[in-house]
Amino acid sequence: MKKILILNGSPRINGNTYSLIEKFTEGAESKGHKVIRFDLHFMNINGCKGCLGGGKDPESPCTQKDDMLKIYPHYKEADILVLASPMYYWAFSAQLKTAIDRIFAVTEIDPDYKTPYKECFMLMAAEGDDKDNFEPVIHYYKSLLNYLGWKDLGYLFAGGVMRVGDIKGKEVLSKAFDIGSSIL
């Protein structure tokens, strides 16, 4: 059984990104994996201050005391981290990027700034639906994982979905389920 942490960067609780997350979760749970999701938009998470003062207390690693304190224990325990977001100007949403920046406080626990090892997968919904549209996000995602030393489990894009519900009936939802159920 794997522990899977999903960071949902979408502000729309029933939007297209959320539909991808639901199907992925159904697939993963069908194989006995434990999944926890945080809907970042509905949490009080401040931007990183760059203070380099984190890591002193492993139970509360950041100097800021906000809702990241709910995420840190699950992040530390997770085998797999799923980064889920709508595409905003060819990148993750601000909600997801803010949470990613803030996990640095856990890295600061290690005296050598070693980031805890994770396997990682990305789910993303976007209006555009061609390879060039996704290239900047793929580049950032792969660079992030390479720098952090995380294993890339892949990514799934749902293109051509802008309005809430545009994803309904699309084959990409079956793919999200299959990816979740294929986790070993």
C-alpha cells in the first residue's frame, strides 16, 4: 500500500482538475492505496518569505504558522505526491506553486538540505490542447523533479477543457482512473 498525497491547486471544487483527481483517486483506492487530498484554494497558506529559518522544529518546520501545518505531516509520510492544477498562463496555479515553495521548510530539517524522496505525478486541465501548449509545464515539472531528486511517474493533461464540466465524458477520465489503479 502506498500513501498518496494530492495537492489540488484548483480553485473550482467541482472543476475539470477535480474530476481528474476523483478518477485518479478511485483508481488508486481500488488497489488499496491510501489517498489524502488538500484543496489548497480553501486553505490559509501564505507565500514563502525566504527567511531560511525553517526546519528547527520537525513537527512545525516553517516559521509561518498557517494551514501548511496540516499538510506537512502527510507530505513527510507520503510515498507519492500528486501535483494537480489547472493550467494558468502555461504554469501551475498560484495555490499549488505556493504550497510547493513552502515544502522547503521540510527540506530545511535536514542539515544538508536534502529534500525527502518522493515519487511524483502531475494532473492538469487546460483550455489549450496541443503539444506546444503543455511544453512549458512539462519543462518546469521535469526540472523540479530533477532538482529535488524525485522519481517522475508521469503526467496526464486534459486539454480542451475550460468551463466547469467540459471534461465530462472525455477519455482522459478513464486514463486518470487507469493511472491511479496501475500504481504498484
